[in-house]
Amino acid sequence: MSADDDDITEELLVQADKLTGLSLELLGLDPHPDDMTPEQLLQFDPDDLDEMAAVSPQDRQRAVSQTRLLAGLLWNSSSILIDQLFRDLGTLSGLEAVTPSDIAGTSVLSSLPPQFASSYDAKFIQKFIVVAADVTAALVRGWIAPGCLAAELAVRCLLDQAEITEDIYELDLAEDWRAQVEELLLEDADSEALYSDSLDVLEDDADRLGFEYWFQPYNAWDTVPPYACS
């Protein structure tokens, strides 16, 4: 590991404390029985508690470090995501028409479902930035499930950026970190179907997966920023 790798790791560990909307336990860290309240202990079977207590101090320390590193990575990637979306907006704003090849050369929009690429114009990007900012803010104020398809896609773009940073710096994270985070942030998500190679999937669910529905709230209690609904 190079000096630069050391620097980014320390930076991410510091930034971990800023991700106040998700606990380390939600991000996959098993609590130690000695750190639980009596009420919390009642939530686990005795065998599970014994297994948690049997973890060696070294393994426990590494698990804590990996989870804190993940928290810092999500916070850091949130900032990068918004910055790169503004960059994509600047790149595409001057074009008379957006083509799939234009989208393929962008930083973030290239991660969105490619079959809708010609619809990713400046107005769409502006609305998507607002939704993405709302999603990343939830990582600080307290996480709530995405309220529309665009918000789900913003989460996927965030995790894509986190993976890029992980690959560049070869961060010491749990091997299945993305699957765990997706399960937490995108439980029962509809957006995965947008990446399906099956046309039948998209046609059968066109009434809820169509591009015109991306910024519509799923339910009456779901919230989407007003600008994105306009």
C-alpha cells in the first residue's frame, strides 16, 4: 500500500463519524454482547450471543475498522457523486440533442439504464441532481427508503462511485460490502428491473418502470423534492 493509500484510508476513517444517518450495526458490524443493553441482549438467541462473544479482539478490531471505512467511503462518495453530476450537466448542457454516445462518456449518467440515454437531457440531470442530493442527505439526517425510481437509481450511482474509489485505492473492506449495503438501502427495489436484458420485463411493468414515472412518488407517504416533481 502506498502513502497515498494510507492517506485516503485515514481520511475515510475520519469522515466515518460524519455519516450519522446509518449506524455501524446497520452497515454490517455485529455488536459485541458486552456492549449491548439488557434489552438488546434479549433480541438474540444464546447461541448467537456466544458466537459474537467468541470473536477474537483482533478480528473484532478489523471488523470495526472495515465498517468505519465503509461509512467514510459512503460519505466521501456522496460528495463526489454530486460533484460529478454537475460536471455531467456542464458537459451536456451545450448540446442541441443528447445521444447515447454522449451519455456513455459521462461520469455518472453512464451508470443509468442505457436504453433511456437519449432522455438524459439537461432538465433531467437537474432533477436527478436534486434527488441525488436528497438521497445523500438522508445518509446524515437518518436513512429512509427511496421514494421514487430516480432515488433508487441515485443510490446505485452512489454505490458505483464507492466501488470506483475502492478499486483505485484497494481499500480493506468486507468482500460482500456492496451486497450488504444494497440490501439495506434498496430493500424491495424496483430499479433493478431497469437493467434487465429482457424486453418482456420492461414491457410488462411499463406502467411503473417507464421513464415518465421515475420522479413520481411510489406512495402517498413517500416524498420527492418539489423541483424533481415539476
